[in-house]
Amino acid sequence: MSITTTKFRNKGWQVHSWNYADQEVQVLHQEPFRLNWIATQLVTYVFIIERTPENYQSILDDYAALREFAGQHKNTILPFGFQCGYALLPIYVGDSFSEALIADVNNTYRKRWCVFHTPALLERNTGKLYTLEEKSFWGCIYRDYIESAINETALVLNENMTADVV
């Protein structure tokens, strides 16, 4: 078991290994239920994908596979769409990203039925994280949780990348 896997498990995540697009993707999984989320459960997956997307469309092309993985691995008895939704949070780890891709990730929010798809970009060399900056009414009750899940994951990944360099 790797150090990062242990750190994620210590933070309350289940950790899956998934073969997707010719690579092993580490997937973090939680299913929090909160009354202040209007008594809903947000089945959450953070996908750590070691790839530099060509453009925003290539991120959208991954959505169907991420959504399928979520449907196959959710544990809750609540049916999807009835007080239960998904947060699909892919973090693409790469050396650098185009300005156009960064702008799209910062500003593109697509409303989907009971799914929050919030991709992020993490630069391996600098540790810089790019994620959605556009604020939407849709899903605003989950925003702090989603941002925290992405930021905390990036922090652990950055710690691991820094340790690999030293």
C-alpha cells in the first residue's frame, strides 16, 4: 500500500484502483449524507488521472466512463436521483496545461441531472491547482464540500510529488 493510499484512507476515503484509458487510475470514494444538504447524500469520487488533456472536450469525453464507474461502485441504498447524487471530481495531473484549457476548467459549469462534474488540473512541476471558479446557483449547498475534497486531494498529491523530488 502506498503512502498516499494510507493518507487518503486516514482522511476517510475508500481507495479504488481502476484501469481506464490504458492506465491505472486511483479513485477516492466517500458517501457523505448531510441534513444541511436538504437531507441528501452526495456519493463522491475523486479520480486521479495522470494525463494532460488536449482540450476541454477530451475532459468531457471521459464523463461517461466516470459516470459508469460511479454507478457500479456506489454503496448507498438510496436510489440515484432520489435524495442521492454524484460528485465526479477528476483531477488531471500533468506537467503543464494550455491557457485555453485552464480558462475552460475555471469557467465552464455544465448542469447535469443529480451529478456535479467538476474537473481540476494539477501541475506536477509547480503544484498549481486549477478548478472551477465560476459560481453557479446549482449545487451551491455542496460547493464548500466539493472545493474542500479537490483542494485536500491536491494537497496530499503535492506532498507526495515533493517527497518524490527530494
